[in-house]
Amino acid sequence: MARLFGTDGVRGEANVELLPELAYRLGYAATVYFGKRSEDKPKILIGRDTRISGEMFEAALMAGICSAGGRAISVGIIPTPAVAYLVKKNNAAAGVVISASHNPFYDNGIKFFGGDGYKLPDAVEDEIENIVSQIDKIQRPTGAKIGDIKYRHDLINDYINFVVSTTTERFDGMKIALDCANGAAYEAMPAVLKKLGAELILIGDKPNGININDDCGSTHIQNLRLEVLRQKANIGIAHDGDADRCLCIDENGDLIDGDHILIMCAKLMMNVGALKKNTVVTTVMANIGFREAIENLGGRYEITAVGDRYVLENMLANGYNLGGEQSGHIIFTDYSTTGDGLITALQVLTAMKKSGKSAAELNKMMTTFPQVLINIRVRDKEIYKSSEEVNRAIFEGETELGTSGRILVRASGTEPLVRVMAEGPNKLQLERICNKIAAEIEKVSC
């Protein structure tokens, strides 16, 4: 049997690849696993984003939890990092998030956090998978030992207050355009910014079950750019569907991606001696300009594979407290056990306030080298690796770029895609090289 868990939980198209029957079994299995350490009914918190299938999967998960003798605590529509925070604060055995992040509404996913607020290591996921396959052989509790359900959406207020506490600044007089992606941030983030005095221009704040990430949010940022320019906002903030990402738009309409955010926050932390070992952890996708910028600040960087879990692993292993990805997953281990788009946004705003500089001025601390990215939808994400033609095209591109650029070809961990990225000083050259590699991958993989 293929492994259920991918790089960020179990994902698939709702009612096609990801079925409520599987959600039931995952809820049951997680309760059995985490219940080993509990003398009473183990508490499992469940949060979700705004997808129409979310309620279906929530009901199935809660049924599985109750069938295994657990207590399901539904916190409703809430950002992914809120579940990580609330699990630990409420001494829950585990947390579950129902979300497919930045994917279209018809996809969904199920991912778990342990009682410590961290995503599960592979070994624990494997144990849960093993229980899933053995459920029919496990004796189920009966009578008073059957589990129950509590509804606690009010816990979102604890998370809102926590996020507010991560900055010492207020943002009175700042005009902020906020795009909630019609997703999990639509209630929490406006509440956070209003508490801190900001003037808000809201878009992507009216979810209807099928408009999550639909021409909005951090993966479709053009509407936010137009709103910033039209309203003359100081900055634009965009989250993805589950709000663990943050990207920004400066007052000139230019993108502030995760690389630039890391530079801004590194500078903010270095100014007060708070950046541990003067090091930022990032991934192979980081722009060449990021590496130059952090060195110009007197800092250093470490590189991991793509994925916030790999960034976090490096941070925890080496005692670093700032890391993230170009996509906007930024991790501040001083505050959170996972990427938190709301906290990230507040740190960017705090950098503006403390420095007295505009978003555009801070954005100029890093110069972005041209980067071209092509996504190829494939049937087999691995077969291209053994193709002589693909490898030859990559080699020729790397030879042409020399030391002035780089090429990265990798399979997506969450979608049936192979991504071809090239970076260097000449965009037309990069497009030509990427298109040639992509064409060879299409021949063998599509």
C-alpha cells in the first residue's frame, strides 16, 4: 500500500481521492495512538478552513475519535497555526487540521499536530497508518467509554490575543490592505489588526465554501496589488487558505515575498541581538539575492530541502529561531511551533514601525535576481529523473548559466507537478532554458 501521508499530511480531491471513510479511520487511529498516554478520554482538537468539504471531513473525524473513546473538540474555522497553539495551551493529546492550504477548493487534506504543537515526525505517521490498516481487529469501547464532542469556537479568541502579544507596537494611522484568501484567516486576522489600531481594507474575507484561494490570497496576489495602489495603502498583506503563509505588497505595488520578509525580520532581530547565531534557515528555492542580502547584513544562512518541516528540523537541531521559505512560510520559534502567517505579518509591520521606514524602503534591502518557474502536471513525478534527455537539457542549461545562475528541478510534495526553476541575470535566457527542460519532462512524464 502506498504511504498515506505526504509531505504535509494526507491530501487529495474530496470524495475522489480523499474520502470521509478514510477521515473516520484516521480520527480513530490517531485517538488510539495518542490515547495510549491518557488515563481519561484523550482530547483531540479539530480546526478547518472554509472549504465546502470541511464539514464532511470534520464529522467523519469526530465520529472516528468518538468511536475510539476520545473527546473531539471542534474549534471551527481557524488558521492552521492556531490549532498548533491551542493544542499545547489546552493540554490536548493532539490536533487535526482539515485543509489543503493553497490548493483549489475541491481538494482537501488532513494533517496532525502532536500535543507539543509540532507536526508529527514520519515515524509517528507510520504508526498511525499501521493502526488505520488494523482498525477492524481492534476492540472498540462501549457504554460510558464511548467518546464525545465539544464545540469551542470561542477558543479562537485565545489565539487572537496570543498573536497580538507577539508585537510591542501599535499600528494606528497605518492603512493596511488585507487579503484573507476567503480562507481560515477571514475572522482572526481582521480582529488582530483592529485590536492594534490599523485601518483595514478587506478583500477575500467572504468565504462561501468554494471561493477559497480563488483569484485571491498569496497565490493570486494581483487583486491585492491593485487595491494597495487604488487605496494608497501603506502595505498589503496576503494569506493563503489556511493562513500559515504571508506575502506582502509594498506601497509601490511591488511584491514582498518570503525571501524579502526573512531579510526584514532578520534585520529587526539583529538590531536587538535576538537573531540566534545570526543565522536564517531557508530552502533551495531561496533567491540568490537573499544570500547576498543576509551576508551584507553580517548574517549567515543555512539551506534545506523545500518544505517548512525541513526548515523547522534544521532550526530545532541547531538552535536557530528564524527560518522560512520564499512562498511565505516563515517560522519564528520564539513564538510558534509552525509557520504562522499572522505572526509573520505583524513582524513585518513591526519592522516598519521600529525602523521608521516604508515597506518599499525595507523591500530594497534585497535585490531579487530574475527567476522563472514552470510547473508541469504529470502522471508520474519521478520518471523524469532517469531520462537522459531531461538530464542533458539540465546539464546544458547549467553550463550556459555558469556561476551567474542556477537551475532547480524537483517534484512537488503536495501536487502532481514537476517544477522547473531557473535563476540568473537574464530573464529571456532563463525562460528559454526552462522551456527546453520542461518540454523534455513533458515527453517522458505526461
